[in-house]
Amino acid sequence: MRIGLSTYSLLNAIRSGEMSVLDVIRWIADQGGEHMEIVPYGFSLVDQPDLADAVREKAQEAGIALSNYSMPANFVQGTEEEFQAEVRRVMMHVDLVHRLGMRHMRHDVTAFRLPPEQMTIAWFEENLPLMVRGSRLIADYAAQFGITTTIENHGFSVQASDRVQRVLQEVARPNFRTTLDVGNFLCADEDPVVGVKKNLPYASLIHFKDFYIRPFDQDPGEGEWFRSANGQFLRGAIVGQGDIPIRKIVKLIKDSGYDGDITVEFEGMEECRTASRIGMNNLRRFWEEA
């Protein structure tokens, strides 16, 4: 089991110009992180091969693995031409993952932001064939490089554990699994412990994040709050300091025998480097205590 950090956790520092993606690699290594997950927000690699090569070389120099590449994708397109264009775009990122020497990636299957009528089970079932078709094409293309592709419980259409399993079972490819995010189930108002229990057998990578949770009828006021599918107030927290039972979930995962990579994600209001360091340290401590 290796604990690492997503570049997304340091997005504020990247966007402000305080850190480059190369700086992030060194910083994670200095905090004792064993791997880095690439989420290309605040920087881009797919159109900068020289930077991609520099990232691969810097990670080797720092002694940390490049564990996963996470990207947005949307196979629910209005025309066949648009669908094929999206598939080709995602395949370009598969080529990048191969160039980076990585063997694991996550792609979405729908847009992340959706109106309420597109969060329903009816909309999901109607558009499931496109999600499945796109995922099969990407998984089959990635297989030639030995790459595992995954769907995360991410985005308001395919966020609940049952919907993730539905896509997995329909795609039915040995190299198509799930990146299991312990916190994202809350966005679909599912108990995180239940969601983890249900999808853990299908997980090839695990994300740890934490949230503050407030009821739909108790507006907490100012801050970086957002709403779940059914109106709960959520705000990112340092792992181990929010309202998710992180210790219980750590024990559940450890007892299952899971021995893959674990990625810490931070998306709260605290200073991102301090929050990420505390989150990694907390998760390491919880794992040792479990």
C-alpha cells in the first residue's frame, strides 16, 4: 500500500503560479508521499510532450511513482460525429499515459455539472449505452499498453455505488475497474461507509477525501459550500478532520486486504499545502492504527 497525493490537492498553488507541476512532484516526495496522481487542471501535458517527459523524469529522480491520470470525459453526445470526436480525444490521453510510463487512468463518462433532470435514474438508463460504448472503446484501446481504465463515483449522474457497478458490469472488460472515492458518495447522498463496502471489490485505486456536512435546511452561511444531489450542504475538509468516519473506512479497507495505491485529495478552504500534508500524515497514522 502506497500513500500519495493528487495534483488537484495543490491546485490553488498551481493556479497562483507559486508551484509548477514539477515543483509538486518534489514537494510530495519531501512530505513522504510515495506516488503522485496527475489531474491536469492548472496545467496540461497532452499538448506539451516536453513537459510530459520532464514530469516522468522528475518523478523518477524524486523516487515517487506516477500512479494515476484522471481526466474529464463525456460520452453522452448528441451526434455520432461528436461521440467519435470525444473518443478520439480520450485516446490521445491514453497515449499520454503510456508516454508517462503509467498503467492506470480514470475517465468520466458524462459531463460533471448536470441539471437536475439529468441526475435521474431514467436519464442514466437512457444514456447508459453511450457510456458503455465509449468506455469499452477506451478500455480496448488502452489494453494494448497494459493500462487499466476506470470509472470513478464522480459526477452527478454516475456517483452512487449501484450506478458505478451498472457501468462496470455492462462494459465487462478485465482492464476496466473503479477508482473508489470514499467521499464522493455524499454528493449523491449515499452513506460513504455503505458505498465503500459495495464497491471495494471492484476498486483498483482509492481516493481519500473528507467533507463537512450540513443538513439541507440549515444553511451554514459563507464559505466554499456546494449542494449534494438532494440539497445537503458539503464543504471540503482536511482528511480526518471532517464529518466522514475516515477511521472506520480505513479499517474497512485494510481488513479487506486491499494493497493498492491510496491517493489523498484536498479541496477545502485551508491553505492547500498545509492541508495536504496534514491529510497525508493523518491517513498514514490511521492506517498504522487500524
